[in-house]
Amino acid sequence: MIDALAMPAPQPISDLSDDALDWQVLLHSGTASDADRARYQRWRQLSAAHAAAAHEAEALWGDLGQTQAAAQLTVAVPRRPRWGRALAASLVLALVGYGSWQQAPAILADYHTGVGQQQRITLADGSHVLLNSGSALSVDFSDAQRRVKLKAGEALFEPASDPRPFIVEAGDETVQGNDAVFSVRRHGSQNSVVIAQGEAQVGQRTLQASADANAQMAWQRGKLIFNGKPLREVLSELERYQHGRIVLSDQQLGALQVSGVFDLNDPQGLLHTLEQRYALKVTYLPWLAVVY
């Protein structure tokens, strides 16, 4: 986080955005002092770029909803040392299920990414697709329509202007968004669709741009943003970006609310961030991380 208030050398916009998000985490942590808030005001006034980054971060954080959960950033979590049986059970389940878990059905897919990878694709019609971690996609264009099949994972779509309908097939559901910018994610038998611009037809429903789309799509900028999310959900999300399983030794910890910004460009540091910010420990085993 930027501490110096002397006029700095120009920073890349992405760095300013990261700093602005770090400020939001601090200011909503429940531990920020009046001096911190004053320093933030001085920081955001350093330049027009600083002010713009601050405004964007404030809006992004607001989209995530207001919660008191961030106050737990400094709350110690009681230790429960007797977790041997939970670890053993978790290890068995993790290793038995690993062969079928976290392996995207890349066979026969036109495009696919490994765990922790992202790939930008330009389709034959000029449409742009960003594949997220562990994702697979096939393309089937014809004279009548542009159809892509999301076989696994998540993708962001920016259809090119074309009279043919642009259709994304995800399991039994279809999303048509000729003039929209949207993401589709498959998780189990469920799908989630986020509209960033325009509107799209999802089955029989019409969805419009979501107010928190930028926050939900922060992964395209290499970030994950949580504001008061239960630890179990945070770990499930982090698990998508690294090899192996992440399990909780004590399910009561799953309700712990987490706030923070995680850097996807450092997948090995995702869990270390939790360790440093919360009273948590992580034991690393082959293909398994146990959080307690």
C-alpha cells in the first residue's frame, strides 16, 4: 500500500487500481484509524488518476454490499487442535476424488485452460472470449447461428456485431447475447450468468447488466474480491485456481466471514494471504491443503 504522500512518479493504472482496492480493504477492516482515513484522502488527491482509481474502487466495494464482517480481520479464531480424524477423512476423500475432480473435459474441446491459467481467444467472426481457470470450450458456427459450448469452467464473452445469433450452451441451458458482454460459469449442474453490458436471453428469462458485474468479473483483471463471504465459499473459489483440494478441518470455521482482495497472479500466495490476515493455519500435503 502507498504510504508516502510526496508526489510519486506516474504509476500504471493497474497499480493504482490495486492500491485503491488495498485502501478499501483497510478502511472497511474495522481497524482503520482517523489517521488512516486522512492518509487515504490525501492519497486520492495526489492526481486525477489517483482520484479515478479511488472512485472506481469505492464503487466496486459498494457493489459487494455493506457488511460488518470485515471487522473480523483482526479477530482471533479459536484453535481446535484435535483435527486428526477430520484430516484423515479429508485426505481420503480428496485423493479418491481427485482423479475425476479439477480436470476440465478438455478432450474434444476446441479451447481449454489448465488450473490457474487464462486464455484470450478471438473467434472466426471477431468475437472475443476470455477463458478462466480450468475451462473448456467448443465452437460450432454455421450460416444460421454462432453457437459455442461451455463444457467446463467459466468464460467471458464479447460477441462481434453479426446478424447471426450468438448462443452459449452450458449444460441444458442456453444464453443468447448478441449485443451483450457477459460471463457464463458452470459449477456442477448449475450455471451462473453475469451481464456486464446490454442484456441477454437466458432460457426464457431476459437478464440485464448487473450492478456488481465488475466485482463478480474481477477475475478477468487477475483479482478475486470478497466482502463478508463465508470462509467455506472463499476456499471453494480459491480452489479453482490451484492444483489439489482445499479442505477445512473444522466445519465451524466455514462461517468465518472474509473480506479482502486476492491476487490471481500469485496462486501460491492465495492461502498465505489468509494465513497472514486471519488467525488461520494451513498444512500442505501432496494435492491437499488443510485449513484449521
